Amino acid sequence: DAGVTQSPTHLIKTRGQQVTLRCSPKSGHDTVSWYQQALGQGPQFIFQYYEEEERQRGNFPDRFSGHQFPNYSSELNVNALLLGDSALYLCASSPRTRDRFNYGYTFGSGTRLTVV
Amino acid sequence: GQQLNQSPQSMFIQEGEDVSMNCTSSSIFNTWLWYKQDPGEGPVLLIALYKAGELTSNGRLTAQFGITRKDSFLNISASIPSDVGIYFCAGRAPRMDFQKLVFGTGTRLLVSP
């Protein structure tokens, strides 16, 4: 059973460019969340998608946008890249259940984005 | 963005020693989680805590949800070399969608054989 799959694993972009990162959730999961992890820091919540809509958002500018497809996979787009956007971008999937005791939250290995 | 305070920042111990790390918040959480992250990988869930005062074990790992709901600790007994990694606490605040987590700053653990 494949876990959360992210692509690409590494990416180098130039300031001002745009980037798209991709995530396929674990089988049976329909909710995808994206996190940004700067070097030496804990992950920071960017936003969450389910039913193909953004449901909750962290403190990130509008340059960060996303999309969820009918097969539950998701994309994270970042426009007008800044040097400070360099980080590990993590995707996490989970089943859409309100049962807080069933915390099926699985992270992918991440995409390492370097902006030069 | 908001991050929880974790201490210590790093630890270098001998194999077989016990380890303790903790996490504090200025606000209340109703779920505490502990994750381990290896280089080049995403965080992996170790223990989940759902109730103030709860003490939960997972093998050599034990974690507790503080009574004030503003802190949690993780203990690792009889450490082994594969315990090396970065340990993160994470919390979910009340009335927040259960998917959104606030993470700590991490504790880097090094174990000498």
C-alpha cells in the first residue's frame, strides 16, 4: 500500500519564477494538507484541501495557492518565488473523519525547493 | 508563524541512556502528538495524546499530556542508535479543524554507540 507520494523530490528555481509541486495521498485518504519546513524549523501549515476546495489556510501570502483533483491528488503552486521560499514542502494526507481519536495523518517525504 | 517551544534543542547521549524532552505552549491544546523525522523523510507519528493527564506508551517511548493542556513531554528509555533523528511535538488547538497542526521547533537527538 503506497503511502503519500510527492514529486519532484528536489527542485531548483530562480527568484521570480513559479513552481508546482505534486502530491498523491495515501490510498483511502481524501484530505490533503501542505506544510512548509524551513531548515532547522518545524513544519508550518500552509493550507488544507478536501472535496476539491481549500478549507483552511495558515499565514501564507496569496502567492501560495493549491488545487485538489477528483482523484484526491493535490498541487501546491508558488508564484513570484523569493529566496525565503527555499524549504522542504511536505504533503500530509488523512481520511476525512471527525473522529479525533482516529488520527490517520501520514506525511510524504517532501519536495526540497531551493530558490537561487 | 506560531511554533511550540521545545527543549532541549539538541541532545548527545550514550546508547542505553534514557532521554526526556518537552514541549510548551502559551495556549491550550486538546491534542498533542509526537513525531520523529529522519533526514530526507517526512515526520512519522510516534504517539498521540487526546486527554489532559493522559500517559501513553509505545514500546520504549512514553509521552504525557500535561494537566494544564499547555505542555507535553516525551521520554525514550534505553536509547539505541536508530533513535537518532529530530523529534517534534505538535498540537491541535480547540475549535480548530483537526487537520491543522502547530509544530514545535524540534529536538535533535544524537546517540553514541
